[in-house]
Amino acid sequence: MSNAIHATPQRRRRTLDQELGLVREAIIMVATGGASRVVLAGLHFGARLIAPARRLAAVSEVRIVPLRRPDGIGFDIAIERAGD
């Protein structure tokens, strides 16, 4: 994860875009009933993804749950059905 700190701006942007794509796919999976909960673990930019993820989740009637890692490195996000 420390590699993200030393990466070029282009690589950081690409990683951020990829992680947002994972969030979108997880939201779709939960919203369509493919899973009741999805956890995306070890995200480099998880904290920066919370706001856009919550906007996407609100439209899809799912919720975003930030999960802080005990080691303080990285970030996990759970996507859950809003009614559960």
C-alpha cells in the first residue's frame, strides 16, 4: 500500500479509477440481488471513495459502510442492502 504514496500521479489516478470501478460493480451486485453484502478490502484510496460511493449507493438503494483496518494501512468498504 505504501507504493501508492510513491506512485506517479498517472498511476495514482488509474488506481483510483480502478477502485471506483470496483465500488460501482459491488453496488450493482448488491442492488440486483447478486449478493446481500460485498466487502472490498485493502483499497488504497478507500477514504477518497466514500463520498462518490455514497452518491452511487443512494441511487441504488444500498448503503456504504466504511471499515477502518486495525493496522491503519489501507481501507475497506462494505456495500450492503439498505433494508438489512
